[in-house]
Amino acid sequence: MTSMYDDPKVFDGHLKPYPHEERGSERGRAKDPVKFLQATEQRARERQVAYETVRLLRQKVITCYRKEGVNHYENCKEPVKQYHDVIIQKDLGQLHPDWANPEKHDGW
């Protein structure tokens, strides 16, 4: 039939920060344009993964509230805690590269 009754697949591993190439000081050009473009694309992917993670966790909370009804205060603590832990993190917990100057890139 369909996969709607299967358990959701979740990645349990740990990702390390991705390599990053910053712009050079000469007219804003990157020292290595290919690496700079790859880093820019990776940042966009990481941001999208963070947004989708929040969306999925929010959907879990909504489903639990609808399923449990008036008992959601007792029975939905775990999904709400997961959702809360993610949304209070800076940039929704997305990965960041090892910046050469972290203060310069605070909050993108």
C-alpha cells in the first residue's frame, strides 16, 4: 500500500560544520570563486533543512493536540519540548561553518 503507516525515517547522526570560503578584501571578490559558490549553496541548504525541521516538529505538535484533545497537557509534553528546544536556538539550530571572524557573520 502506502508508506503512511511506516515509522518516519530520521537521521540520528551528527554533522560537522562545512568548509567555507570568505570573500577577499579586493573589491569583494572571493579568493576561490568555486569554493565560495559551494559554501553559499551549502548555507542555503542548511537554512532550508532547519526550516523543514521546524515545520515537521510543528506538525507533530498539531497532530498530538488533535489526537489527545483535552489531555494534551499531559500527553504532548515530549513533542512540545522538542519543538521548543529547536525554535529557541539561534538560527533554528542550523549548521554554520567555522567563520574566520564570527562577530562579522552573526545572524548571517
